[in-house]
Amino acid sequence: MEEINIIQPQKGYQMMSLASSADIVIGGGAAGVGKTFSLLLEPLRHKDVSDFGGVIFRRTSPQIKAQGGLWDTSMSLYSLLDATPKETNSSWTFSSGARLKFNHLEYEKNVYDWQGSQIPFIGFDELTHFSSNMFFYLLSRNRSTCGVKPYVRATCNPDPDSWVADIISWWIDQDTGFPIPEREGVLRYFMRDGDTYIWGGTPEEVIKKAMYLLEPIMAKTDIDPKDMVKSITFISGDIYSNKKLLEANPEYLANLLAQDEDTKAQLLEGNWKIRLDDKDLYDYHKFRDVFTNTHVKGGSKYITSDIALKGSDKMVLWVWDGFIIIDVMIVNKSNGKQVIDAITELKNKHGVPNSNITFDNDGVGGFVDGFIEGAIEFKNGGTPKNGENYANLKTQCYYKSADRVNNGGIFILEEVANRMYDDKTTIRQRLMQERKAIKKFKTDEDGKLRILPKSEMKKLNKGESPDLFDAFMEREIFELTGKITISETTESASALGF
């Protein structure tokens, strides 16, 4: 007898997500609940509709083809059906003619590749990797002429610092960070006026609140105002409902249990709340502001760098306009020539004078001197400037940098913040992660201020060096030495077009 393969969702998150009637479902539960599998199951309900088309997005191309990722999982699932894969463009075509494609949106400009498109089904795998602008632009492409009502499905792990946390806040207990059980899967309705959300428990409530926005449209068209309102819901879940994963890979649970407390709370328990520590050098809320501080003034151009040579750390180069970060370059592993080439590329691109470039000189950056004549050596263990009471120069710059952030004095352009740091995190996410590792440490016998030793920082940062922050704090060296080669401008970030 021929073996029959049955494809079906498991009870819990997968069943709830696939059963929802919402225009937009965001699945934001713990790791291991089967979010990606349910995302791939979703379009199969339309596989017999000849004109149906769907796209599932990941932020980068490597994420699509990563082992155990979208493409691998789709091969094990769709190969059971009458479907033909095309690996060159990561797509599937079903016997009816229905199509499903996997695509990336690595840069903000990539959304315009979809200008004029009609996509009945849009999926986002790891939604917190995408910017809100990406999401809402693609929402405008969520149209259909094939008879399938257009809709969106998205998955993500809990990220307290993301724009996603804001949009799903109604479903989350803001005191505990855990989803509110009685609101699980409950539909809410909204419209968007610019960056403002207009919420309601019914479409009628939203329409009433948004009438100021709808009246001019209704006067010119026959559009039903209800068609302007989107329904949305949030569904969480935990690994314990994914029986198949626990049977096949029980050690995955042990891996989650082995994480630090914050990571375990998010990935194992599905918690959307950040834990605050009074030893944090950078205030949590103030550091979040660096992504929206458009009042910060521009000025001289600088490059700060944390250099890594063939090690596990990354080389990080920040480009500054005054105290506005306008560009970044991340290099996984580098040799001497790559370091020089990277710094030279950025200095030429942004017009940065050599004397406004600094590099760490603790055993790995020393070769830069002479190749980039006039650049400033940053010696982490060096003597603090101006006789101030810090353990070393690095500590002094970290404290000065934190003071500037806590006083609203640094701005990071959104385009920079939304770039990928690696295949798993954006620059913004990585900064918020590293921030937790930068802490005050007990003063020494002379009463000098200190910060947590690098070895302890790594423990709080998943075993990795806080590369972004090490280059970030170096910006203060120019203020301490007074080496400014171009007169400061009074133009604000908004005046500069940022």
C-alpha cells in the first residue's frame, strides 16, 4: 500500500496562527515553537489557485539558504506535493500555476524592487530584522486579483527594543513582559496616519476616530472606509507545544536553558520585557533615544575603529558627522591590508581628514600608524586625559560617552541602525544587546572609576567582545584631546536632511 504523508499543524501556536482570520498575524513566541513551519504551511491553502502568488521575506539572502532555514524546510515540505523548485531564484511553482518565492530585503531601497507588484500573500520570517518602513511599504503591495483576500503573516522572537514590541503592546503585559492569555489571538483593528496608529476594538471604532483622514478620500472615491482598516492579532507560543521538535531534538531545550537570564527569558519563556540594572553605564531608555535624536548637531567628520585581525572579533568602523553616526562598516576577519583599505575607502567617501581618524593600538592596530599618517592612536590602558579620576583612557571615554548618550547628545541614522550586523541581528539589535555588557565596576584603592573587565563583558554578551561599543566610545578621544580640524556647524540633524 502506498504510504500517505499527512501535513498538518500541531496544536498550540501553529493551529492558532493558521486558523486566524486577521489580515495581519504576528507570531512572536519563544524559540522552537515552529513559527517558520507554520509560515510555510500558510500559502498551501491556495496552491490550487492558478493566479495565486506569495512571497516570504528574510532580511538577507544567506538567511534564506542557511541550514535548517526557509529553503531547507520548504524542500522537506513542498517536495511531498506536486510542486517544482527553482533554486536559482528560491521559488516554487505548483501544478496549478500558483507560485511562492523567497526573497531578501537587505537594504531599505530593496522595497522599491516591488513597486507596482500585487502580492496576495506576504510573509516575514523574523520580522524584527526588518524596519517598520519596509513592513508598511510592502503592505501597500499586498493586493490581489486572484480571488484570495490579501493578507500578511509574520514571525519573530521577542525583542523588547524593536518597533514590533510597540505595535503588539496591547497583547503584552507591560509589567511582566509576558503575553496576556485572554488576549491571545484576539483581533484588533487599526489605520496608520504617518507614524501614528489609530486603534480600535472594531472597524467602526477606528473609522470614527479616523474620520478626519477618511472624509477627503470618501468624497473623491466610492471606497468603503472598512477597506481602509486592517485587522491584526498577536499569537505567542512556547517550545513545549512543539512535540515533534522535542522528540527529534531534545537537546535544543537544553541549549535554551543554558543561555543568560535575559536571553532565556526571551527565547525560552517568550518574555518581551527588558531587565534594568542600576550598574548599567548607558541608561536603557536614553540609549533607545539615540535612534530618534534628530536634534543632534552635525559638524566635523570622524572615523572611529575597533580593529580585529584574523580573530573571532569583528572590525568595526563608525563614521561620524559631529555626533551623528552616518555610516558603518563591519568586517568579519581582517588582515592589515583590509584594515587600511576599509579605513581609506570610508575616509575618501566621507571626506574625513587623517587627524580625525582614531584606531585602537592595543596589540592589533599599531600598524595603522604610518600607513594613515596623522591618525590618532587609541590606547585603552592609557593614562586618562586632563588628570581626571578614571582607571584608564578606555574607562574615561566610556563614562564620557555614556554621559553624552544619557543627555541626548548622539544620533544614529535609521539607515545605519537598520543594517545587518550579522545574519542574526541588526546594528540596532546588536547595540541594545552590547549595552547590557557595559557596566560600572567597583572603584579601585585610589577611588578611580572603573568599568567591568572585558572578560566579564564577554560573559554578558554571549561570549563575544562588545565591538560596536568599543568603537562607539572612541569618539570621545577627539573631545578630550581637542583635535578638531574643521569648525563645528550649528546645523541640526533635521536641517542636514536626516
